[in-house]
Amino acid sequence: GQFLQRNEIKSRKCVYISSGVHDKIQKIVNVLAGDDMSIGGYIDLVLEQHLQEHKDTINELYKQQRDDLI
């Protein structure tokens, strides 16, 4: 699938997720991608897709909050 492609992350940041979510993602990646993908690479692809699919809504909400702060 589209989220199971090799995704090398050159610049990394630490993000915390719950153990339950981590365990589920680890199982998905291990079974479907094996050694070809890391958990971080999978999460990066899923989040990038989410941001692209919802960019209009995210940008609108961001602008509303930003305007309210100034």
C-alpha cells in the first residue's frame, strides 16, 4: 500500500505516542513491510497524507486562531 513504501527520514524529531498505538503500528509495519520500513517512516507517511488531505481545513483553522491572537 501507499504507506508501506520505504521512507528514509533524514532529519528526525522525537514525538511521544501511547504504548497501545505504538504496539498496533509496530504489528502493522512488521507484518506488512518487514525490514523494509521503520515505525517512524510509516508514521511520517501517514501523517503527511493526513495533512495533504485536510490542508484546507487545517489552514482555515490555523488562520482563525492566528487572527484571534493578534
